[in-house]
Amino acid sequence: MNPRDPAAEGALSRLTIDLGAVRRNYRRLLGRLGGVSCAGVVKADGYGLGADRVAPALWAEGCRVFFVATLEEAVRLRPAVPDATVCCLNGLLAGTEAVFAEHRIVPVLNALDQVARWRRFGDTAGRKPPAILHVDTGMNRLGLGEDEWQRVLEAPDVLDGVDWLYLISHLASADEPEAPSNARQLARFRQVRQRLPQGMKASFANSSGIFLGPDYHFDMARPGIALYGGRPNLRDPNPLECPVRIEGRILQIRTVTAGTAVGYGGSWTSPRASRIATVAAGYADGYLRSLSGVGTVALGGRSCPVVGRVSMDLITVDVTDVPSAEAFAGAFVEVLGPSVTPDDAADAAGTIGYELLTSLGRRYVRHYVETPAGDRLA
């Protein structure tokens, strides 16, 4: 929506998404991969940013393979990237084979019964249907477990009749570079790949896995949160850009005396005479209630604390130290963005940036921009 539209002018909160930053993050990841191809994970509606906008931006950068979680997400994404390879991570449910074929969706097969059903569907259609084989290497979530892998070794022909695009697995602790499980999973993945009855390309590295080094890269990486500015790990500086800015409008400012309780339950009491701004953002907008009393917003180049409890539609912010010329009813504060990144807010809330991005409410007026190289969201 154009920010000059009447609806945007009257918006209580707005969300600006910089597709240029997403594209630059993709290029930075490609630089780390040194010639290895890079897919794009756009599940959960592009981590809250809008998969129908993010995927075409990545396509323009040369991304040709996209991963989503569910078949519904895959079908919805298909018109946005009609020529791309779209893959469904959650597997093949019985009875959905024809839908996968109709929309040219590649299933990630997580169990041998899924492999058997997909092969039978291909036999009926008279062709080898494409798929990706997922083997569990220590996550213990999805993928062929040890018992099913032993069945593959005993009867390799169970994998016949499918056009295998990739072998994949998922790292459980890639954001902890020193975690011993990374090396264990890598060794297991290599072992599985070596014993497959047919040559198969491999994909192992997620966002943080890319930063573990070339041993983890194989033939294709599958970043998700890194595309959207999420830090790879706590050890190193984040080389990625935050492509989102969420702003909430100040609805009212009141001056309170020292000792005044603010918000539900009176959980915060002003230690001094203070100016309190009531801002249009709350947990219905994805601003987590756990940020009560620990979150911050940015206004006039200053960090301002969220005081009192986060409510459904509103937060209260201490703007005592911000000049009245900048803190006034009608002004916008940055609730989340380059100054208060999703990772910063997540640290304060005791969660992860993924949760904040994928919890974005639908009440924001969304505005897409594409800043050129060298520029950042302003």
C-alpha cells in the first residue's frame, strides 16, 4: 500500500519491508557458499514478510529452489514463482499425491511409507516423480530414522522408481558453532550419503550451517532466517541486514507523578515524574506479552523502555528523556527494525527472532520498498 493513501495516513501501525535487504542478504550468503547453490526457505508466509513478495525478489537474484512447510503453502506460492522448484518439507500425506503433481510440488519424503506411495503414484503415471529424501541424523524430528535406514541398506530397491533430487538432513545446533552434535551429524550425513545405492546431490546447511564452513555446504544450502536478517550465532557479529521496520503510532502522552502505577495490574510504578506514551502495538500485532517491562522501542535516536504490561492493542513507553518535539501524539516509534532488531527483542523476551517475525499481526499497513545496494531501511 502506498504510504500516502488515506488508509495508510490513518494507520495506527505500519510495517515496512525492504526486499532489497532480503536480496542483499541472499547475495551475502552466496558469497559464503563459494559457488554452492542456495535455495530459499519461505515457509510461514516468508517468515511473516509475505512469501508472494519475498520469493520473486529471491528469484530475481537467481534463487531457483524454494522450501515451504505445508502443501497449502506450496500451492499458494506456486503462482508467485511459476518456474521454480517448490519443495514441501512436511512430507507426503496419503491422498495428496495428485495435488503435488498438479501444482508441480516436490515432496520431501520423511518415511519409507511415503516413498512407497510416491513410487506407486509414479508407476500409475508412467514416470519417475521427483522427490527429496530426508534422513534424520540427530534432530529426531522428521526424516528416516535408524530403523528405516537399515531397511534401505538391506533392500536398496525400496528407493527405486523416484527421481531423487537431493538427500537432506537438518542440523539441530548449527547456531552453536562449538556444539559437538554438529560434527556428529555431519559424520552421520556423510556416512548415509556414501552408502546410498545411487548418486544423489546433498543439502545439509541451514542458515547457521552456512557459517560452519565448507564441510557443511555440499551441493545446496537451505537458509531461512538468515534471509530475513537473523543472526547466524551469538559468537560472531551479524553480517546480515534487518529488512523490516514496524512502527506504532503514539496515541496519547500523559504526564504522571512519581509513584504512579501504569498498565494492567499496576506492574510498573514511575520512580519519578514521567511522560508516558501509549503506542498502538500489542500482542495481537505480534508484540509479545513477555516483552512487558523488558522491551524497548526507538524514538528520536533514543532507546525508550516499555513500561507496564503489554496489552492486546497497546504498549506504554517511558519517553521522559525524549524532547516533546519528537515524542507527541501522532508520531511513530520503531517497535521492531534496524534499531531494535528481532534478535534484540527476542533476547529481551526470552525467545528467538523466528517467533517474533512469524507472529506479525495482520493489522499493520504493509509497505514494500526495495532499497538499492549501499542503502538501508531508513
